[in-house]
Amino acid sequence: HVPYYRELLLSAKPDIKQELTEAAILKARNEDFDIAEEIFSALRGLDPENPVTVLNTALFFDQRAESYRRSGLNDDADAYDASAYKYYKQALGADSPAPDVFFNAGFFYLKQKDFRNAKDCFESFLALTVDTPDEDLGENGIYKKTRAQEIVNDINSRNLEDEQFKAAFEYISNGQEEKGLESIRAFLQNNPQVWNAWFMLGW
């Protein structure tokens, strides 16, 4: 009888989604992660396909992973990254995703050193906002467009979506240093100007 109870709850408290969303974001901001996760879970139970809830859930897990990684809890961070990835994929797979979905997913992929998907997301964001006048975008929207274009240009200029670069990062992350060294050296032969690659070689 879940649909009946959802309808009953929304009839009794029409603003409940907005109230719960604001509470969850506030808890996440204060790093009260367990409570925030429970609230986001309740929101998904209330409206599983709501695109705002799906994106906010992805952002929440992304933030939680980042916090844990800063604290040196890398295994926990990896687990929350996997959860964030799941919800970003769901948000990207929705009918007509909002531009912000691509913008935020782009930064997630960027942190994962998945430059190809990051570039795809930022290019999609730019394509969706290209015809929107600056006055409609506002200051934040203009900043996002500028930042997205900068990142796309940077990835292009440094050839960061090259498969050898990506493979090297994955090998090193998985403890296969010799294979990682082989891949990054091969990448550097063709791209000696890319400082990220020299950094990875040093790593």
C-alpha cells in the first residue's frame, strides 16, 4: 500500500519534500552524516524518481566521501564514492537531466581522474546552457559556464583523456605500480609537457 501512504502523507503535509530536503542539506553541511543519510533515504522512499532528490543524494555521498578521505579513512571514502557514482548515474540517466546534473557529475568524474567522462559532462552542461542569456543564468550560472569551459580546455590542452594516462592512474591506485610506471612513461613520451603525468610518475 506504499502509493496510498505516499499520497496520504503528501496530502497531510504538502511541503514535506522541501522541508526534508532543507533539513538533510543542513545536516550534511554540519557533517551530521548519519542523520542526513536517513533523511535522504526517507525522501527517496517518498518520491524515488524525484530528480532533485537523486542529485542531492549523489552530492551528499560525494561530500561524505571527500570528508572521510580528508580524515584518512580511504576505505570508507571509496565506499561512499561508489554510492555517489550510483546516484550520479541515475541522475544522468533520467529523462532530460537538468544542466546542474552534468556540472556536478563532471566534478565527481574529475576527482576520480576519469577525464573522458568529466569532459563529456562539462560539454553537455555547456551545450544545454549555450542559448541561455547571461541575465537568465545569473552570476552563479555565468561562473559555472566559464568554469566548465576552462576545464574542457584544460583537459584538451593536456590530453588528459588519453587511455594510457587513465590506465596509469588505475594501475597505481590498485597497487600495480610497475604497470602504472610503464603506462605513464609511455604517455610522457608523447606528452612531455603534462605536469600531471610527471606528478603521477613521482607518485
